[in-house]
Amino acid sequence: MTFIEQSYSLRGAYLRIALIAAALFVVGTNAFVIAGVLPQIAVDIGASPSAVSYSISWYAVVVAVLAPAVSVLFARASRAALMGTGLWIIAAGIALSALAGDLALFTAGRVLAALGGAALMPAAMAAAPTLVPPEQRGRALGVVGFGFILATAVGSPLGTALAALGGWRLALGVLAGLAAGLAVAVGLATRAVPTGAVPGLLARFAVLRDVRIGLALMTTLLFTAAFNLVYIFSSAVTESVTGGSGLALASLLLVFGLAGIVGNWLGGSFTDRFGARPTALAALAAVVVSLAALYTAGGSYAGTAVLFGVWGLGTAAALVPIQHRLVDVDPAVAGVSLSWYSTAMYLGIALAPVVGASVLPYGAAWIDLLGAGAAAAALGVFALGYAVRRRAALA
């Protein structure tokens, strides 16, 4: 293959990877946009914000449980077919939620979208590295992961702003249309993606015998719960400074997301330069401080915006070193460990609405403090993982 032919081949590969990243952008936006429009949805379908928030738990639990099962049961299926079908199901689920007139139908739509996410995510994460040479697989995964970062940076704030202008049904309707369009594009563009081999269930559970992997996964669960606890209830947490304005909240979420883009780059760069341990500890500490400080922000919109920026920076910066730790523990089973990372992440997402809804009647300030506490616990568990390594080395 000539240099020019190889260049065109790589361009085509990264175009396909970009489409996969766009698909994960839809998945991430669908998960996060509910946070900004929670009060609107609750009023419109005749339910409390806490009751609506539980639909996020249903969504996350379904993805967490079914995604690993799909990756095993459909190991020989075409990844293009899985991704395309997953996006069609997501589009149908979002559309059903957008048309819902009561909580039951809204939740059913969320569960249906989760079934699509469970089909899409394992296939998408497995497909991206196979499209490029081995030395560029890390970059490919970074591009795909950037779809999730953009979901918080652009998708959720844009959806919140659109809902403020035209209603939450419009925001979800646009997202459903985007999912349907991508279903066609991804299905056609990734037809040549190889299927590859997928570990069986026994191999997946075997990695959990390593305590260090278990502690890194517990860190993921606590950290994700901390983030979602505050993000999902951000409208309640910031009501004193936004006055209930959807556009004001969208601006705060945009600050969080843009800071997250910077944090994502810093997290990767600092992990390569200084290592996963100091980078994760510093990032998690920034999350703890920013969430605790939100409790004292009072009526200052500017102060809240600064804290949202620090929170977004620390949250995104922690993602890479936590994943890197899972790879460092045992590179031979890194693929399996990272598949458990997704499960731990979605379990954390599922836990957050339950905890948040239970304490919200006592005041939104408790959300900030519990989020800070969960982040502090994640910091402690992550540090403990390295203590376990040192004791094992001395034995």
C-alpha cells in the first residue's frame, strides 16, 4: 500500500470512528439531558422531580446489566448490525419518552432506550480499535470517548437551552431524530468492521479476584455516583442563583462541560507525565473541594460558575487515570477490566437518583455535601488500591 493509499485509508477509518463517537454522544446526551429539564418533565407528566429522576436509575441499571451480557451472547454478530440496531432502538425509546403523557410511559421509553444503549456500547468500544493500526488504537479510543465528553460539554447544555425555548419534548424529539440519522450512517459506514473475539463469562469474572481491580472499580462507582448525584439534581442545587431559569442553568452546565474538555486533555497528559496515582488523587481532591464549596456559594451566580468549572475540570481529569489504573494492574486482562469499568460507571449512575431523591426533601444543600462525601470516599478507596499493591510486594 502506498503512502497516499494508507493516508486515505486512515482518513476513512477516522471518519467511521467519528461516526461511532457521534453515536456515543447521543447515548451520553440522552443520559445527561434529563438533568437540565427534570422540573419541566415533572410538571408536564404530573409527577414529582424525584419520581422522574428514578427513570435515570432504570436507564442505568438496564445498561449496566445487559451491556456485558450482549457482548457475550452476540459475540459473533456483526458490530455494524449491533450499533445500527442499537441506535434505532435508542431513537424509538427517546421518541416514546418525548410523547409520554404520564410517568409510566416516560419510564418505558427510557428503558427501551437503555436496551439500545446496551446493544450499542460494547460493539462501539470494541469496533473503534479494529479500524486503525495497533499503534493508533489509544487515539481511536480517545476519539470515541470524546463523544461522552461532548455530551456533557455541548449536548446537555444545548438540550437544556432548547427545552427552555421550545419545551423538553422538542429537545428529546431532536435527539431522537439525530439517533435515527446516525443509525443509518453508522450501519452503512461500519459494515466492514471485523467481529473479533470476546471473552466468555468465566474470563470476565476471573479478573475480579484481584483486590486492586475491585478497588479501582469501587472508585469508579463512588466517583460516578458523586458526579451524577449533583449533576442530575443541578436544577435544584442551583435554583437559588438561577431563579429557575433554564437558560441560566444551561450556561452553568456549559461551563462545566467546557472545563471538562480541558480536564480530559490535562488528565491524559498528566497521567502520561506524572502517573495515574497523583493525577487521579489531585483531580478527585478538586471534585471534593468544589462540591463542598457549592454548599457555601450562596446566591452568587459567578461563584457558582467558577465552582462548576473546577468541578468539571476535576471530573474529566479523573477519568483517564482511573481507567489507566485498571490497565496498569494487569495489562493482560485490560480489555476485560475496562468492560467492568462501564458496568461500575452505570451502577453509580443508577445509585445517584435514588440517594438524591431521598435527601432532596431535606434541602438541596444535602446534595452538594453527599456528592462531596462520595467523591472523598472515591479518593480514599483509590489510594487504598496502591497500599494493597505495596503490601503485596513486601509479602
